[in-house]
Amino acid sequence: MKKLILLLLFIPAVSFAQNMTELTEQNLLRGGNIFILDKLKKYDNSEIKGIPYLNKDFQNGKINFQNGKSYDVQLRLDLVSQNFEIKAKDGKITTITINETVNIKLDNEVYRLHNFKSNEFGDSGILRECVVLENISLYYFPRKSLEKPLESSIKAPSSGFKKETIAEWKDSGYYVFYINNEYVRVPSKHKKVLELNIFDNNEYKSYRKKYKLDLKNEQKLIEMVNHFNKI
């Protein structure tokens, strides 16, 4: 299988000099918080099933700068390179990377770059805001990983035909708590949550039982975060 190659060319940004009315590469650069990336070689998807994007199609989105300026654009999120792609009216696709002062609104959801600097999460990543509160917040970390099916250890009779195993982009995202100035992956088991020691154990057990907490249900997690933020 061919290797996946992603070559990035960084272009330095400068600060805003005047009000902008049209989204262009020059305008984005003037935002001061975005770098335009030139993908000299796209992902070679000819031998891979699925897509490395959150959604294949571009969707209505908005780029919001810290200084209040914003642009309506057609966007999609590349989950592998952790960058956004913009599609212009003429069909040209431009890849951008943002810093933590910019937020992207995509399909009525807010995405922002977070600097983790951790062994578990890596240096940084783009998180979707579920609920952001004073003491504890909940995010979703959308991700995809490239997986190749395991080949059977049982050898089939020689027939001159060999079935190829094809790699596939698979969803591998998960929820993340931000609490005590740390990012913590939300476990799938209640026992693991207790082992984190980020909640009062008795309160957690009581809440879990009373509200039938499902750690894979986003709405249930949001309700739980609202509850523990007040304690």
C-alpha cells in the first residue's frame, strides 16, 4: 500500500489592517490567527475505504475571529491533519490551520483548537464544544484512524486468487472533560470514572443511579457536567 504523504507549506500571517467584506486568502492571512496550508500532495485514497473528513461534503460554516470579525464560508474538517478546508465559489479548495483564538462554527456546532501538550492527546487538536462552564466543561474530540482488517491465520487452498485486505478510515472519536485545568478522556465504564478521582465518589454513584447515566450519551453527559459544575 502506498504511503500517505501530507506536505504542508506554512505562510506567515499579518494583523488586520482594515474591514474585509469578501473572504479571500489575503483576508484570511490578515486575520493574524490563521495559516494557509498548501497540500502539495493530497491523501491517496484510491486504495482506502471511507474518508478522513468529518463529513465528505462541504457545509455552511463561519470563521469567527477574536476581534469580532467573521466570514461565512463552505467548510469541512479534516480529522487526520486536524485542519479545516474552505471551498471557494470557483471550486478552489484551501486548507487552513487555526490557533486557539479562532472558533469555527460548522453545522451549528462550535469547534476550536486546544493545546493539550500531553502524551495521551498529543500536542493539540480540534474539539467540538458540548458545554463550556466555569468549573468543568465537556468536549467531543472527533477523530478517524486508518485500520486494516486482520488477515486470517488459516490458509485457503491455492486458487491463484488472493483477496486484498483494504484499509479503511474508521471513527475513533471520544468525549473529553476539562476539569482542574486538565483534559481528561471520558471513560466508557463507571468504574473507570471513579478511578479518575475528579468527582466525589458518593455523589457520582448517587447521580448515576438516579439519572441512569450513560457515558456514551452526549445529552446525559451534558446534564451530568451541569450538575457537577454547581457542586
